[in-house]
Amino acid sequence: MPIQLFQAHFDVEACLGQVRDCLERGWTGMGYKTVEFEEAWKGYTGLRNAYYTNSNTAGLYMAVDILRDRLDWSEGDEIITTPLTFVSTNHAIARSGLRPVFADVDDTLCLDPDSVEERITDRTRAVMFVGFGGSTGRLADIVAICKNKGIPLILDAAHMAGTRYADGSLPGANGDADIIVYSFQAVKNLPTGDSGMICCSDDQLDAEVRKRAWLGINKDTYARTISKDGTYKWRYDVEYIGDKYNGNAIMAAIALAQLPHLDRDNAYRRTLAEWYTRQFEAWSDKIRLVRVPDDCVSSRHLFQILVDDRDGLMMYLNANGVYPGVHYTANTEYRMYSYAKGTCPNAEYVSEHVVSLPMHMGITFEDVREISEHVVRYVVNELRC
């Protein structure tokens, strides 16, 4: 049986029950379950505001757009970001007419605060921090830099559903990040089909998110349906051209069914990571692991190793029924961001040497041992396909 990198695990009966609710009520769009999941997410995280979107990407696009308009940023202003991420992170910057300025990563694969400080200029308007693989990296240092410089911090928490600090606190909470954006995409730790959540502590910003995600309309369909304004509840205003980024009740129904399992599933992911780590301990000179900070209780969305011959290892694993992944090709390798190629040597090294090993609820100890044995056999014995 092939061992895949990702394979979502669903509480099928709970999901069907939540979706059945939507179908029986005849409400599958925005509202009802989306509002219920927003409240559940606020309860789980302790965050003040949460708006359910159709993707993490939509949340990132809105985060940049709203801050740009609110703070009167200009074309060509800069946001410092990481090259080691999925392209939606940096597309959110570029599509708003701003310039992604790439800082390097450290051994957690998150932004290196020293590199960030080196990139700050009088055109810097914000920092975009990616919690890579569920890690907090040196987020606290990035928070301190942003507060000292008076610039906003956007936390791309696509991998961080369930990540906490060891003291139980939530990364980015209590105003540490101006906006936090989560992902509940099909293979994330809290999987739906595709959806996300944009969170902030500023009530006015949250109100702006809700209008911007609904075409600039100041009262959404669900709000009009439950309104007590009598015969005038159909009236609304359109304040500007917005987008249609709202989540829907079917995806929210699945999210509601999955949320009670998130902490348990993340704990199992951390166990998988411990098993992998023990398997590779004797080979640390040839199989390097990505560091997770001691004070981070990571969601462990990813478990990654760095090896010399990454592409050869990938082919060898495929030939033996194991299908790992690469997270990520450095964005500076892509044509549209190639202006920064060569500026982030650590990220570019990782891009050429990193392998993400299978991490999901269906992976057993025997699977970890088998995968690890294949890796050791290829890397240590220097096999070639």
C-alpha cells in the first residue's frame, strides 16, 4: 500500500450529521454554520474576532488590502516576507501593488529576525511571518521588532491550527499580530474542502473584513435574514468594490465536526515527529532535522529532513511506495520573484535539500520505521537510483 505525504482523516459520521443539518435547514451558503464555527474558533483560540473565509489565500489578500487602504500605503511600498512558503503568501503582497522584500530563514525555517532587521527601510510597511510547519520560530523577536519600528505584523498561520506556546498562550494573540490568518484546506490539520479564518483584535478591522469579503456590501444575506428590521431588512448599502471571499455552511459544518479532534490529532502528529527523530538520531551528520523551539507546542503539520541528494532520495522513496513532498521551492526561484534570487542563501539551500515526510493520522510506528529505513538506506549507504 503506497504511503502518501498527506491523507485527511475525517470523523465521517459527525461530518455527515453537521452537513445534514445544513441540507435539512436548506442553508448551505454564508451564515448559520459559518457563524457557529466562527464562535467555536473564538472559543478555542481565545481570539476576539474571527471571520470564516473560503481560503487562507482570501484572508491574506484581505489582510494586505485592508492595511494598505487603512494606513494609506503607496504603490511600491514594501512588506518583508519569507521566500520559503506557498506562493499565496507573497502573491497577497504583490497583487496589492506592494513589493515583497525577502528576508532569510533560520534553522526553524521561519523568518530570521536579524535578516528582517537588515531589510527594514523607510519604505517598509509591514512584516509577513509564516509559522512554517506549525512552528513559532523566533516569532517573539519579530513581534518585538515590529512594535519597536511601529509596523504591522501579519501572521500567516496556515500551518498553525492548534499551535501553542508551552505556557498555553496562542502565537500572535493579545495584539502581537495585527491580523492572523488560518487555513482549513483539504490536507491541513483541521481539514475541510477548502476554507480559512481571518482573525484580529480590532473590532473596526473585523467589520471591514466582513464587508470586503462580501463585495463591499454592508449587510450580508444571513444578517438580513435574521434581522429584526421588519419590512426594511432587505435594504443595504454598497460602499466600494469588494470581493467574494466568504466561506460557506457546508465547509463550516465539516470544520465544526473536525474541531473537537484537533488537539488529539496534533498530539499524535507530535508523536510521529518523535518517532522519526529517534529513527534518525544516529545519522545526524547526513540527515539533518528542522529545529522546533523548546517553547513551541507545534501543530506539526510537517516533519522535514535536509539531505544532500534530495531529488535522488525522492525518486528512491517513490520507487519503494513512499510519496514525500517538498515544502517549499524558494519563491525567489519563480520568474515573478526572481529579482531577489541569491539574497536568501539559507532559504535557497533548504529549497534544494528539504524533504517533507508523510505525516497524517493513518501513519503508524511501523510506517515511520519503514520510511526511515528507506531514507537511511539511500542517504547513508549512498545508493543511487
